[in-house]
Amino acid sequence: MPLYFAYGSNMDRAAMTAHCPRSRPVGIAQLARHRFVIMREGFASVVRDPGRSVHGVLWDLALADIGGLDRYENVAQGLYAKLYLSVVGPSGPRRALIYVGRNSGPGRAAASYMEPILSAAAAFRLPQGYVAELQRHLPPGREPIAEPRAAASAYRLRERPPP
């Protein structure tokens, strides 16, 4: 089964269970020379940045789940592109599937989008400094979530609108 590196809403177990029911988390991983961004459409992506790293969750992706994940990520409509990049996971460097947004223009995420990301980052124990970076993407006036599990349970899975 291929490996998949999730850095945004797909770090959330409930989200992945909904569209990739046969896939399982392997552990946390890091994508070097990239940084987390929010695209104009309000969704997460990564862009090249030699001095930064993106932390996320490495999933053992069932082959039968790839089509559903492609649909969720709106690959056919051009929202995301599929790449295979090197990430450093629990057993060292590995090649993993990663979805990268095609739009590099900056945007803002809704709190309802960021809160499950922050919840998953806390649940998988991503580095605190990195979680603090993610919290900066909360809309103005929103405080960082105090109880990550509350945000995850309140999150309603939704399909992405077409680009």
C-alpha cells in the first residue's frame, strides 16, 4: 500500500475514515523545505521554502481509497495536484503521495476548517512550535482551541465545493 502524507484536514482521523475507510495512520512525518499555507480557496497547501518544514501524519493508504481521496481533493477539477515527495517518518526517509494546491495565492481559512487541523496536530503530538504556526492561520479574533477533542467532535465533514 502506498504512503500518503497529510498536513491539513486529512490529519483528522474522522475525516480520513470518511473518505479513506481502509487506510491507517503510520505515525508523524516531516516534509523538509516546504511551509504550510492557506490557498485563495481557503484550503491548506504547501509551498517550497528552503528554511522551513511541514509536519503531518503519514498514512498507509489502501489502493481502493485513492480514487475517493482524489475526488475529495478535487484533482480532476484542478484544485490539487498529486506528487510523490520524500518525507521523514518513523522509519526514516520515505516517498509518499502528497496533494499540493495548484493555486499559490494567499487566502484565509475558516475556523471550522482550521480547528480539526489543530485538533489532529495536538492528537498526533506534532511539535508545539509547529502547532503554534498553524494557530496563526485561525481567523482574526479566534483564540487557539483549548480542548482539541471538542473541536474534532464538533467538526462536520463536508465536501469541498468545486473550484
